[in-house]
Amino acid sequence: MRAAYLAAPGRVEVDDVPDPAADAPGDLVVRMELASVCGSDVHTVFDGFHEPDALGRPGYPGHEGIGTVVESRARAVPVGTRVLTVPVPAEAGCFAQYQRLPAGQVVPLPDGASVERLLLAQQYGTTLFAMRLFWPDGGATRPAGTAAILGAGSAGLFFVQLARRAGFAQVLVADPDPYRLGVARELGATTTVRPGRESLVEAVLDVTGGTGADLVIEAAGYDAARAECVAAAARQGTVGLFGFPERRGHAGFPMYDAFRKVLRIQWAGGTQSEPGLVAFRDAVREIADGTVEVAHCLGSDHRLEEVPAALELARSGGRGSIKQTIRLA
């Protein structure tokens, strides 16, 4: 089969490699149709966050994919089932024509729905899982007044929709890309801010009369953005940290300010390990029935041979595209 793989830090190659086989009970082999590039793939390839023993592994680090089961050692997922593949990122292999993974890391897909749209269930599922951590009661016991979101990539734009669904009357979004801010407004953002030209913190204080936002979500992956979240949050507010770390090891954080505000700070992660993959299953259902909008993530198509270029495009901010799709079939 053909597969892209991380040959060395910062260098992705595409080559012929042996086909995988379902060797162990519960294993599947999936003939991959589509994959997409995640922001964490960019960090893995270019910023030193790769697993050292994953160098050369076919399909790594791709972990967002759709395909059809062609070999199964799991009765619950028979051959012929089309699935969303949600492998644990450290063990992922979606950038390949075939992928072996456990049956517990796939979600069967409904018939008749667009596979291009359902591919977004992996990214949307992670934000849905995170929002349930950030705002666990759905606003039932806390007023949902103002939310602020730093970053308007695919995750940030899903958070916009989830914040409006949770009842937040004011949703502020910060991103340097004017196109992405335009999409954020279409999806329900009430105020948009371009960092470097405007201050998100000042905008939040302005719309809240100086009190700050009830929920601030960092979906950008920068230490400066995490510090802004603390500055923008209201006393006893919640800061949800979704973005990837900038570096391994220790990073600066405004601990004293967070302490004085008595903030609740919640990290997100581990969606692939959720019992029953509930968030991913809900994401598939909501995309299939149109509950959530995903059209803004479509349109940037690449062949398997173009995976290195797609990763470079994602690294540069997309240049007008929000998500990069890889066609494997």
C-alpha cells in the first residue's frame, strides 16, 4: 500500500509499505477513504511532539479518518462496515491506504450521509467532549452570559456553535485571520477581534461592563493566549484549555492572577479514551442530522501523495482554508 509517514522530525515522506493484517482478537483492517489534518499533527511533525518509536510508522501521525472494514476479528464490527476511525493519537495511522486498529477505536457510520461531512466528526467530537468538561451542566445551574474563544480554526469554530447552543448571549472570538473571523460571525459570534490590532481582553471587559467572561476557551495553542484567557475571565469564571502546548516541559502561566480570581481551569483531552466513545458517536449523529454546521471545514482536498504539502499548508495557517482533507481511495 501507499502511506505517508514521519521519516524524521520535520520530514514526512510517502512510499510503498507492507499492508497491515488483523493479527489479534478485536483487530480490524480499514481501507481508508478520507483523512484530515489536525493541528496536533502539525505540532507532532514540526515541533518535536512525535513519539520516538513512531518514526517510520505507516500513516502516522494522522488520526482523523473514514474508511471501510475489509478484515475483522471483532464480531461487533463486520467486514463492509464504514467507520469513523478515532485511534489514540500516539498509535495513529490514518495517512495510509489501509490502517489496522482495535474495534474499540472506530464508530460505525449511518448509511446515506456525506462521508466528507462525517469526517469532521473526529474534530467536532473532541470539542464536544471538551465543552462538556468546560461547561458540565450545560448552563442549568450557572447563567451563560458571556463566552470568549481564542482561535477560530476548526475547533474554535465548533466552540462558537457549542457556546451559542449552551445559551451564551455574547460570544467573542479572537483570531488574526479575517476570513476565519467572518466565518465565526456567520456561526453566531457576536464580537470578533484581530489580535495585534485589537485587544480581546478590552473587548470582553467592554461588553461585560468590566466583569469579564464567564467562560474563556483557548483553542489556539499559544502560551500568550492562555495568559489572555486568565485576564479575560470573570472572577470565579472558567478557563477551558484546549490548544496544544507550545513546548514540552514547563511553560509560563499567570498563576497569581488566576489564584486571585478563584478561576476554575480545565484542560481537555482523552476523547479517544472515553468509555463508549460517546462524544464521537454524538458528533456523528449531529453532523448527519444537521444539528451542527461543518461546511466551513470543507473544500481543501489533497491526494495521499500531497500529505507533506497539506501539513505545510496547515502549518502556515491554511491560507484561506480551515481544514485540509486527504483523499486516500
